[in-house]
Amino acid sequence: MKAKNIRLIILVSMIVLLVLAAIGYLNGAVYSTFLAFPFQQIIMLVSFLSTKGVILNGIGIFVYLAVTLLPFVYLVDKVLKGRANVEDLLLILLSITIGYSLYVGLNPVSEHIQIDSKEFVIERYTVISMVNYWILISYLAIKLIRNVEKIDSNNSILYIQYLLAFVSLVIIVNIIGVELPNYIMQSKAMGDPNGNGLNIAFVFLSFLTRMVPSLLAVILIFRSFELNRKNIEVRIVRFAQRIKKLSRLFLMISFGVIGVHSFISVFFIDYVASKNMISMAQLASLIVIFAFYIISNTILKNKELEEESRLIV
């Protein structure tokens, strides 16, 4: 793989990391819920097991070590099989950062960080989780490009599915853990006893604005798993043709809903009250849908160039 591709991946992933940090700074609840997953849940599990006797404490230690060493064990397996590449060294760094994030989460003395004069407190392990995400996404993206360059490789679609399944999981967790509870609380808080339904309608549209891109992204992701390893090249082309049309349609729907909601929020509802209308799930979903469009369009363009070169020869 060309060095410029690796540099581009690292640059893009760093930009995404900074965007996540900026959004998280503005919305601490989304920041903690989204970026701490799944490490916060693992920390809670290990903490619970450590208080339930020697046997369960041992199981907790095993879970801690298993999660920490999983990337390293995968690297060792690849080295023994002679299939390791330079980017696989990122797995060592991933093991270190995962272990550190779990360690910090299990030691609450160093858990919190104070930022500026806003008294904005964030979790230290959430910051480390951001680094974990960056390493993991960079690794999967490098693997994806390396294998897409070989269109006949069975792994070309496999890493696409790994990367998108990971994003899908985070989106679903964000919908269930953040969007749905927020919608329920806002609906109760903005209920109008005089019967004026504008506030309720606005809250519902705000919820829909965040949900539509997320649900569409998840649908696209699960459609990608229709592929199997038979006639992989033909199926990739068919998949690209179908997904290009769907992603273009979904982008139009998503931006249409967002546009209507933005118009109502500016002209009919206090804009300050609706400043959180763009959520982490929505942003991630739009990025995923757009990525689907770019990937499918690139695959189709490459196939067209291949066909043209064959005709010339």
C-alpha cells in the first residue's frame, strides 16, 4: 500500500478524533455515553465481580486481561502464520491504551479531569477511549484499503463489514442509551397543558432528525452482509451499484429532514433551546452513509477503467 494512503488515513482519523472531542466538549452526556463505550461497561463488570468473592474476582481479572491482551494475541497469531504487515504493530499500541483505559476506570482517584472555568468534568478513561477508537478505526481503514487494492481478495469486503459493523454497534448504543431517553424526557418537559401541540411536534421532529440518519446507516450496514465469498467480484459490483443508489437517496432524505427541522427551530422555536439538535449518532450516521456512497462509486469507477483498458488491449 502506498505511503500517501497511510498518511491520508491517519490525517482523516485525527480530524474525526478532533471533531468528536469538540462535540463532546459541547455535550458532556453524549461524550461520556458514546466515547466510553464499551470500556465503561467492562469497567462496571470487572468492578462488580471484584466485590463478590475470590472466584468471581478471579473471573474479573481474567476478563480484564482478556480484553487488554486480545489485540496483542491476534498480532502474535498473525506473526506465527506469516501474515503480519507493518500496520499490525498498531495492535500493540491498542493493547496498551485499552489496558490503561481500564486501569484508570478501575481507580477512581485519577478518574476526573477539570477543563477551563466551565467546571466541565470528563472521565479520563473516556479520553483514552477516544485514542482507542482512533487506533482501531485507523487499523481497519488501512486494512480495508490494502485489500480493496486487490479486488479479487475475499478480505476486501470483510474489512468493510468489520469497520461498518463497529460503527453500527456504536450508533445503536447511542440511539438506545442517549436519543430515546432524551426524547422521552423532552416530551414530558415540553408538554403544553393548553393543548398547543407545536412544542411536542418540534420535539418529535428533533428526535426524528437524529434518528433517521442513524437508522438508514444501520440498514445500509446490514445490507452489506448479503455478500458472501462466492463470485466475490461480481457481487461487489452489484453491491456497489445498489448501495450507490440507496446511499444517494438516504442522504437526500436525511438532509431533507435536517433542513425542515432547522427551519422550524430558527423561525418558530427558540434556537438556543434546540442547539443540541445534531447528535453524535446523527453525525456518525451521515459520515457512514456518505462513506458508503464514496466506496461504491470508487469501486464502480475502477471497474469501468478496467473494462476500458481491456477493450483498448
